[in-house]
Amino acid sequence: GVPGLAKTLTVNTLANVLKLNFKRIQFTPDLLPSDVIGTMIYNQKKSAFEVKKGPVFSNIILADEINRSPAKVQSALLESMQEKQVTIGDGTFKLDLPFLVLATQNPIDQEGTYPLPEAQLDRFMFNILIQYPSKLEEIDIVKSNTILKKQNIEPVISKEDLLSFQKLITEVPVSDNVIEYAVNLVSMTRPTSSDAPKITKDFLEWGAGPRASTFLVMSAQAVCLLEGKPTPDIEDIRNIAKPVLRHRIITNFTAEADGVSKEEILNNLISINS
């Protein structure tokens, strides 16, 4: 979303609610990979190199305005997001769990922004679009920001409970037809797939990979737990599909020329696969 829509405040609030270690990294054009993961420094007293860990060693990482830095800096997060570890020099260091990377970014056509590498985009589970608030919501925002009394944020869950909930999600049973639906939907985004409909072949350059299928099912498992259901159904997959897929598909020049958006393509694919 555009600047000023409380994206950073939302992540800050989440960290307070979960009572987890939190680090915010402001991504700028002059940021270096070592500013994110850490580096080796020489200790003159010990006449040896020591590891200085970077801000990535925390439970929740906020990569603020992540597309303000070039690809080499964004790529510094790849290992930590996938393997939950960081390599500095000759050493590999495990990260404390739970480990969550949340990032904010401004529209890519704004000045001073860089496109994120596809490998990094694929590691983000969701892409959530933040829109402008309604007039009534904006009135409430202005009122809350122009008074001295601020609302206190109290923790609602412990780290141990959060880890147990993460484990519980993976134990939710999923029927074969729901998994097949998720895989079929993801397959339909790939122009080279035999399952690809005409809209995919006409307007997509690249589709989503297997990680998208996995995240679709995992998301549905979490949703069904929140709603008190014993197992996810196909409707859960449909409802969560766009946040999981929109950042994993790449439109081609024809789509740009014809003004066809990713949202339109995904809406079409979901309706075809219903």
C-alpha cells in the first residue's frame, strides 16, 4: 500500500500482542547485506574475528519498505526465511523460533523502488493489499492520533503457546479432494501446464510453484481452526487463494497492454476451477 496506511504500526502492534522479540529494519538504497544478517569483526584484544549478529536474529522481523533496497540486500533474507538459519563467514547459526518476516512495500511504480526477486517473493506466504480507509475510518484515525491518551497494547499469547498452535495447524486433517483442488488451481497459473486455460496462456509469463500449493493448504488448515471446523474445505482454499497467489504470478506484456490485472486473472481462474 501507499505510505501512511499504518502498515508499520500494524506489525509493531502484532509484535506487542505476541510478546516476541522484535526488530525493525529500514530498507534504504545504501543498506548492505551485512546490515541485515551480521558480519565478522576483528577483535584486537583477542586477535581474532568474532561474529556480530545482525537484526535478523529476532522472532519478528519487520522489513520496512523492503523494495527501497536493491536485490542483493533483499536476497540476504532468503536463507533465514526458508531454512530458519543464517550463515556468517564459516559459521551457520540457527534462529530462535518462532521466526516471522513481515515486510511492507510501496507501489512498485513509485520513485526509488526496486522489484523484489521472484525467489524472495515466493518465500512470503501472503501478499496483502492495504487500501485507503473509508471516511468514517479516517475520522476515527484522526481522532485517535490527535489526543494525548494512547491505548495500551497488552500481550495475549506466550511464545510457547504460539509454537504449539503452529504445530497444531500441521495436525489438522485435510481430505484428498481439497489438496487436489489446491494443486489444480496452482497448476492453472502455469502457462506451460496442460491444465492452463486460455487466460493463463494469453496473459501470464510465469505461474506459481509447489510452495504455493503447500501454503494454500496450510492457510486453509489455519482458517478452519480459527472458525472451529474439524477440517478445511474447498471454499477455504478459494477464500485464501488471492493473497497466496497474487505475488507468485507474473503477467506478460500483453496483459499490461490490455490492462488485464492479476486480480482479474485470479478471479477468472478461481471461477473456472469452481
